[in-house]
Amino acid sequence: MDEPSLEEALDRTSVNVPAPAPPAGPPRGHARVQDEDYASRSSEPDPEDPKLARLIADVRDYQLTHGSLLKLVRYVTPTQTSAASVNVSLYPTPFPGKFYRGAVALQHSMNQLYVRVANDEDWLYSVLGPQIQGDPEGLTSSLWDVHVKCREAGVVQDVGCGVFRSDYMLHAEDEEAALSGGGMITLKQVEMNHLSVAGAYHADNVAGMHRYLLQKRIAERTEDPMELRRLLPNTNTASLVTGLTRAHRVYREQESPHDREGPSCILMVVQPFNFNIADERPIEHGLWDEDVPCYRCEWRSVLMQCRLADGERKLYFRPEGSGTEFEVSVTYYRAGYDPREYADNNGRETRVLLEMSRAIKCPDILTHLATFKSVQQALAEPDVAEGFLAGHTTEQQQSAVRGTFMHILPLDTSPAGMEARRIAADLELSDAYVLKPNLEGGGHNIYRDDIPGFLANVGEERWHEYILMKMITPPTSTAGMLLTAEEGLYHGDVVSELGVLGFVMWKRPRGSAGKICGKGKDVRPDVEILENETVGWTFKTKPRDVDDMSVVKGYGCFDCPLLS
Amino acid sequence: MDEPSLEEALDRTSVNVPAPAPPAGPPRGHARVQDEDYASRSSEPDPEDPKLARLIADVRDYQLTHGSLLKLVRYVTPTQTSAASVNVSLYPTPFPGKFYRGAVALQHSMNQLYVRVANDEDWLYSVLGPQIQGDPEGLTSSLWDVHVKCREAGVVQDVGCGVFRSDYMLHAEDEEAALSGGGMITLKQVEMNHLSVAGAYHADNVAGMHRYLLQKRIAERTEDPMELRRLLPNTNTASLVTGLTRAHRVYREQESPHDREGPSCILMVVQPFNFNIADERPIEHGLWDEDVPCYRCEWRSVLMQCRLADGERKLYFRPEGSGTEFEVSVTYYRAGYDPREYADNNGRETRVLLEMSRAIKCPDILTHLATFKSVQQALAEPDVAEGFLAGHTTEQQQSAVRGTFMHILPLDTSPAGMEARRIAADLELSDAYVLKPNLEGGGHNIYRDDIPGFLANVGEERWHEYILMKMITPPTSTAGMLLTAEEGLYHGDVVSELGVLGFVMWKRPRGSAGKICGKGKDVRPDVEILENETVGWTFKTKPRDVDDMSVVKGYGCFDCPLLS
């Protein structure tokens, strides 16, 4: 695979591009605002403002001494590395405490929901089948093929785990009322992420940074000491390390005492040339601090450095240049989501090798597939999510989950799909919608009145590869100051996205793993959830006029909620 | 002051250059080894060695995620900062445990010694007087003038504190025997540092890094698990934060309850354009974590941002752009040591303002002066150090301190000075010596057979501004691998320098502070030592053939001792 873009490395968003790709160039602004307007409000800070200059120096030096950096992989030499700071908000952004607490409280149910979805192969196939059949060379098909191969070989590991992140924004149904601060406000889910979830370490650091900056303002008597209570600590990295350590120990406990004598490790499968090493290395370092060996292996090197032992299908990994093989306890995926990674047979073979093994996958391939947009759309249909949650959550919890779903339509030939096609073809109606490719992760969305023209170019036979989601319209105007690498300083209205991180571990009934499960809510497979934790949060803020929350395009910034 | 060189920022070494400056160009290698030899053994790593490539990637990414970086101040824009990694050793370097423990045990006495020296004005003047009288425009004179002004105004703060670092190398008297591993080995003091002591945070990080790398080698079965016991943890930064916090509280306790209501802070006086923010910012962040406000003020801005209140001479500081003034509890100097900082009257006025105030100085100006090389030379004369230590340490401790002193001669017209002049003029005799300017800190030394030619250019009337020190000749050949920014990878023999960090706080008898004290050991001023702590270590390693331990010239590298 070629060197990924900054965005790929940092956001895990732009890589799953179905052909034809969206128009090149910067992301489109909100239809009502021209890009020129945005540019005119971004600037270098005023040299006459020494307080602002001091704030920026404090921010940049905090980032430098805490590793809130991007590795400039283009400038790496064999012996030297350079780095640049990541985009951040200069002040924490107000966010209602009740919605923050609501999102955190929801994570337990969200984790439940997606674990149960990921263990219902029949239902997943009912959702993903059309895409698999329609594009045998596509990513969904590649992943499903891998799954089928593994199922046919027989599943040898009944424990799975995952790092999940559910993203939310505040929403007011009436956009005009919202802009004047009125209307009913709700918390809406943007998407659910299961694979190579990003931002944990940056979010930890930005929490510490905003605490330090607020302490300064309080000391300078420009803010009230009680404001400190409105900031949250964050321990994503430590919690993920704890979760992965537990998964490692579960694997080790499955082994006979004799087998436990050999060296074992967690294998972090990574992309080459990753800018965003702050997402990977701190977890690796934290695991070693817990005496859990953790090695990184590049996706393209898995077939060379890993092998499956016959019989028990233990996965063995050999570090570059080492004579020692490690038995892999947990495969932690930070790669394997990019269609280009499956462009040749090596990609599929790589995933098969990893998935077929006895290692605990974080996450397994069905959990990966459960994060595709059409799954989100299907769960939003009446009673579907409730069917998965019934018996495991209260009706109140089910209702809370349901309450976060936006209106989402498939773009197929069902009645709902036909309704979606009508909206998507209409310049005026489509202005309230976003078109998303049916893949996992964010990015490469088509917004509002760009949709009709985009779909016209795609060709109707591929429309089913997209879903149409009502735009989330944040309710209030919040002023913010964002410090970005590409665009300088932005002053203006901002909106934020809250992500809640969870760690989940589950166990399938022996012998059932990956096998056919009953369809319909009465015969769901009985997955035992061993761990269901809410581990921390991420918070990103962007100019209100920009639809895309990309951190590296110069719009989205790491930030903290200032709870109200 | 202009932008300092990388070396100035990182090593605090090269700035005190008496005219004429040493020859330009790279530092001279050991007389017996040509620079070309050194260059030929520095190289980019072999791409055929995947284990080494992996090790280097592990090192560079550890540095990036832990802030072991230099800020590329030349490339800073108003909104963006870039950074590059600091030089490190790829493996910890063997160092005998008994000498490490000996150096640590010595710190208590070394702290004692220099606190008592710094509080004996008469004795200090007897040592520094010739230089003060000989060069009224020099740094020593500037500092002494500041001291006299403060003394005449009357001292209003009887508590002082300091962060000290005593540097050592292993030494074998017989250099030829030493190279073959023979001869008696002793620990010798290179120098004592009192002002803007560097390397604390880098040394903390490199300790964590080498632990992580060793854990990997142990996991890969190429090293024994018992090796972990040979590595030391390091908590310099946390300990310095604790010390400064205590000094802050001592100051606050001196105040009336009413006065304590106003905002107060520790003032870190810094140089502009500092590459090495990792030496400053983590201490600032640590203080805020302890709820102790800490602000940085650039040396050149002190007169604008600080003022002395009449009467009590409280020092007030106003952050840039802030309407709030802070009463300064502790002045922590990370600037004020560079002759260029005193080049105009503003420099002296800056130091007077800070020194004359009620703030606790870390350290005060006599403690600053006590770190000059001629003090080190004078203490090495028979019975002098013992005179300061008598009554406060055991004879055994005094003897241990004495044992670390190298043969040091003044270059004046005393009998010892005439002996030194004879050696320094002789190409053969001088080969065992280093010529050091009589200033604090390291750097700008003239080595071995360069000395006769250098002195011939200086002019005899200024020879008294130097001391002549016997070269420390490390006893064994140790193989090492150093990773440097400028020179790439160095494989070859290395030598290391161990620094032991101390934190000291003391109190003078009321009214005596800075006043004349009795000369001679029977009437030493009775300073009460409130805190005498050994807080951590630094360890730097360089190619054996290079005399200079500069980290940024591409020779010296942060490292850890591997205790034997």
C-alpha cells in the first residue's frame, strides 16, 4: 500500500472510497456558505495580541512535550524524525452536561447492541448480502469471503473483544429554530466505529492541556475557580491498555501450563507510514508497562512474519530480525480496513491468516462488518435494534438508544429506498441529507445539494452502495477559536462531535462461533458478554459551516467539552 | 539577545566565551584520533539490518510520543511548531554500580559544600577577586556588582534554594593501563552546576525508554530478565517540582494571612528561542498540577513585566496581556548566565531587580558565582573543601568528596599557577590536561596539545581567566551505538558522564544574608540547611575519541547507566 494521506492516518476516514471518487479538492463547505468566507475568517494571529500569542505558545509547547504530534513521515530519515502539532481548539467548547452524561450512559447498551449484531451472521448477511453480491471485488465481499473461509475451517476461538467508539452530535429538528437557539434538542448518533478507533491519546492529552490552560485563566482572575468542575479528565489510553491486558490474560488462561511457558504477545497490525503514531505507540508502551509484550506488524508484512501452527491454529509472530517467535494472544487491528489493502490476494490471505487463528481478535471480522453504514441504517428501522437488545436491556435503555438514531434510508429498490432516491435526486429535498458510502468509518460523504449531481455520475446500479442520512443540525451558535496547521487560526461559530469509547469482551457458546444463528429476535445467539466498559471520550470541534469533521484537512480539532 | 545556538539551548555550555574565541569548526577530536576516523565510523544504518531499523523506529517513536524533542524554533510560525528528536544512545551503557551509588551518596555532601561556599562572601571574593578586578566588564564583574548592590540595599529574604547537578566520570590514573582495562579506578568530578541545570526531563524519558527496549530484548530471549535490575528509574522532573513547590510554600508561610490572599507564582526566567523546551515546560506543567502557578518570563522582558513593590520589596509579575499581577514566590533561573545577557545596562538591571526582591531565588547570585571554575579549583587545594564541610559531615564524607577532585591548577602567578603555566606551554605535558575558562557550566574547553597554541593567542594578562585541569581518562573500552541527528549512527568505543541532581534549600541567620562572613574555617557563617535532597540523575555518553560532551554537536547522547 502506498503512503496514506494525513487524513487517512489521523481520522481513519477517507480510505474506503467507492469508485468513482468524490470530486477532488478541499471538502465542500455548507451549501449556504462559500469556501471563500471560511478562508477569510482564518488567519494568522494578530501580533498585537500578546495574550493570544502566549496562549498559542502554551498550547504548542504542551503538545510538543506530551507527544500530541503527527510524525512527518515524508521527512523521516533512517536516523531522524520530525513532527508537527495536531489541530486543537484553543478553548474548551460548551456542551450540555446532560447530553454528555446521556451519551456515556448509553455506551453500555451500544456495546451490547453491536456485539449482538456482530454475532448474528444471518441477519448481517441479510443486510450486507446485496452489496456482497453486487460487487464481488469490493471490500465488503472481500471481508465476507474471509469470514466464510474461517467459518468453513471451524472457529477455534470463542472469545472476541473490541474497542468501540460511538460518535454523537447535538441535534435540533428545526434547523432555523436551532440557529436561534430554539427547538427541541436531542443527542444523535453520527456513527459507530469498531476498527482502529482513533484519537484516544490525543483526547487524553487535550483534556490535560485544557485543564492547565483553564488553571492559568483562573489564576489570572479571568475565570471562576468553579469552572474547573466543568472539565473532565480522560484516561482512554490507560483504559484501553487495561482492556487489552485482560484479553491477553483470558487467552493465556485458556492455555495449558506447559503452553504458557513460551513467549506470547499482543500483535498490533498497523499500516505503514502512519503519521498518527500517537494513536498506536502509547498503547504499545502502556502494555509493556503492564509486562504484556506488544509488537507492531505492518499489514504488508503479516504473511512474512506470521504463521499459523497446524492443528490448534495458534498464530505465531516473529519480530523483524529476531530468532524468537511469539504466540499471538490478541490481534489488535489498526489496519485492514482500506480497500487497497485487499487489492491483491495477499490482502485476503493476510486477513484469513489472522482471522482463522486462535488469537482473540480485536475485533473479529463480523464485528468489523457490523460497523458498515447499511447496518446502522438497518438497525434504525422500526423494532430492529430493540430486537437485539430485548432481554439484555430495559425498555428505557432501548428507547434511549432508539432516540439517538437519525432518519436513515437505504438507497435500494425497497419502498424506503425509492423514497430515498426521490429525496436524493431533488436539489431542495437533498439539502437536509448526507449521502454516505456503505462502509465503516467516516469520511467521503456527499453533503446536501451535492448529492443529486454526485449520484447521477455514479450510475444507478451502484446506488445501493450508499445510505442517505438526515443531516444532524446542531442547535446553538457557539463561538470558538481553532488552531490548525493548514488554515491558521479560525474564529467563529463551531460545532462539536462527542465520541464515547467502550471496551467490550464477549464469549460465544462453544461451537457456535461464527456459525449460523437464528434470524429474528426470539432466536438470537446467546453471546455472553464478559466485559462491557465505558472507557473515555473524544471530542472534536470544527467550524460550523464545514460539514466534514476531518482533523487533518484543517477543519476538525481535538477539544474538550466544557460541561454546562 | 539573539537566538541561541542549539548547543546553548540544550547544554548550557558554549555561551561564556572569553575573547578570543576558540578556533571555529567542529570540536577537536582526541589528539590521537583524527576527525576523519570518527566520521568514517558514523553512518546511516545498514538497510540490510531489519533489527536495527526496528530498534531505531522504536526509539524515535518513543521520543516523539514522550516529548524527548527539540523545538525547531527556526521553523516556528505563529500557529505551527515543528520538532526533532534529541540524541540518544541505542543501548544503556555499562557503569559500575559502586560508583553510581558512591556518586549518589556524595550528593548530600556536595550540596552542603556548595551551599556553605555560596554563603561565605569573603572567601568567594578571595577566589573571584582577581578576575573581577582584571575585567570590570566581564560576566564575573557584572554578577559581583549585582551582588554588591543587593547587599548594600539590605537583604530581605533569608531563604535560598538551588537545583544542583554534580557531574562525574570514571578515571584511571594510568591512561595506557586504563585502555587495557587496568589500573586503579576512581570517580572524578567534572564540574558542579547550579544554574539552569539541564537534562532532567530528557533523562527521565530515556530511563523509561531503555526499560521498554530492554523488556523487548528480554521478551525476544536475547537478554536475561535479571538485566532489568541493572536499570534505574528516574524521577528528576517530579522531584524538582516537589522541591520548587516546597520553596513556594515556605515563601507563602512567611507572609501574613492577608498577604496570602493575592495571587502568587513561581517565575521561571527563560531565554527566548529556546530549542530545549523539554527542560522547562514539564516543570511548569508539573507545578500547575500541584496547584502552584508557574509563569515563564523571558530575560529581555523582565523589566517590562516585573516590578518591585516599595518597602518590602515584593516582586510582582504580570503575564503578557493580563490585568492580574502575581507576587513572585520563587525566581527559578533558566537564563541570566550568558555574558550577552549582561551586554547592556538592562541586563544588570534585570538581575538586580530579581535579586533585590523578597522572592526566594533558585539560586541566588552568590550560589551562581560559586559554580565558577576557579571556585572548583580553589576547593581542590589542600584542606579547603574540608574546612567548609567540618562540623557538618564526617571525616569519611570529607575524604570521599576530596577523592573526586581532579588535579586542578590556577593559571595565575602563584607557585601553583607558575607550574600550570609551565605545563600549559609544553606540547607534551599539556596533552594530559584541559584548559577551562573560569565560568560556570561546561563547554568551550581547550583540550590537550591545543592548549599551548591557544594560550599564545590569548595574551598572558588574561591567563588568570582560565584553570588547568588534568584530563579524566576513563578506564575501560566500552562499545556503544549512538543515534545522533547530525552524524547518523555511531558504532564504537564510548565514555559516559554521570550527573547527580540535588535540590537544596537553606536559611541564613536573620540579618546575615549576603553580609560579610568570617574567613577561615573556624568562623564560617552558620547557614541552616532546610532541605538537602538527591533527586535523580542524568547520564550522557559520547564517542571515546571526542573530548566534548555536547549533546547537540552530534557527539553526546542521553543514555542510562547499566549498573554492574
